[in-house]
Amino acid sequence: MPKSGTLLSFGLLAVVGIAAGDLMAAGRATAAPQELIFTEHAATDTVTDTGASGDTAGDVLTFANEVFDAEDRNRVGSDQGMCVRTVPGKAWECFWTLSLASGQITVDGPFYDSGDSVLAITGGTGAFGNAQGDMLLTPIGTEGNAYRFTYRLL
């Protein structure tokens, strides 16, 4: 008899655990996405040539820039990070941290020399401690000195 009681207890725990997991997954799926929009001023971007002269794979781009609200009026924080050139003239692989008064959001992914890029949100701190989703990076103008960051938090 103790063995079947133990099996019954284990079975109930497994069902409760599965049901709780389903409820947590359902809760995440039904939460409304949050969109945060910022403007980055790319004033400190610096490329370090690491191999053959010129734009080659392995070059490193570093930055620590000011970030403003969506209207580009008020400074709300900063970002810092780095990128490694993967395809000369076309793409970098980047990761950086956006720092705001309420916490940080980290991203990782491609940055294309032209057009939009989508990076994965890999985590955060403070108000963004459970951050997940993606960030759409859109160039503003053609000079490469300002970018729109649209964080889509799930």
C-alpha cells in the first residue's frame, strides 16, 4: 500500500506541476506587448581596424552614446556596447546595454549597414528584469549618426 500511495502522490505532483507550467505559459502569451521608442545619437562610434587595412571581417566597432526619448527632445539614458564586422560593407554582429533610470535592457544581433535590423532582447535589470522580445533598429537619415530604437517587450 505505501508504494501505490507514493505513486499517487508523485502523479498528483506531476499533474499540478504541468498545470502550473501551462498557466505560467498562458499568462505570458496573453500579456500585452510593451513598446518603448528611443533615439540614439551615435556620436562616439569608433571602428578599430584589426586585420588588413580597410573594412574587413573582424574589425571592431565600440560605442557609448546618449539616448533620447522618441521625440528626440529629452535625454533619457545611454547605451554602450560593441560590434564585430562579419560581412564587409554589409553587416556587424552586435551586443549592447541600454541604461535608463528604471533599469537596463540588453540586446544581441545583426546590425546592417543599410536598412533596418532586428536584434533579440536578451535580458534586463530593474523594471526590465524579465525582459524578452526584440528591438527594431531603424536609421534616421543617411549620415549614420542617429538611430530609432523600438523595443518590443513581451
